[in-house]
Amino acid sequence: MSNELYRTKPEWQKRALINSDERQNILRQSGEDPDSFWAEKAKRIQWVKPFTQVQDTSFQTPVHVNWFKDGELNA
């Protein structure tokens, strides 16, 4: 895997929705408290039935990954 760094063009940076500091803040928040982070993001979606748990994951056998448990969307 290469460690080469590719700089973005200044005009692309001006059109970006977030800057580097905001990106780092998002990464920090999502890593420190993922349940709160994703629960807040989920408020942007209209739920038919609200979820009862943000995540229920285990990578031990049996592996399971469940997000927004019991929640239902009209999608």
C-alpha cells in the first residue's frame, strides 16, 4: 500500500462541504461515542418505527452486525 499523498486542487477545497478540521472532529466523535454519533445522524431520517438500539455487533462466533435495531423505514 502506498503512503503517497495526493493534494486536492484549491478550487475543489473551496467547494468542499467540510474542511479538514471538521472532518477530524467528525472522526473523533464517531470513534469516541459511536452510538450517540449515529443516533444523532439517524434523526435526519423519518422512521416509520423508531429503533430501540443503535448498534448490536459482535465479531465473535456467531458473528452478527445489527444497526438501528427494530427500526423501520419506508424505503
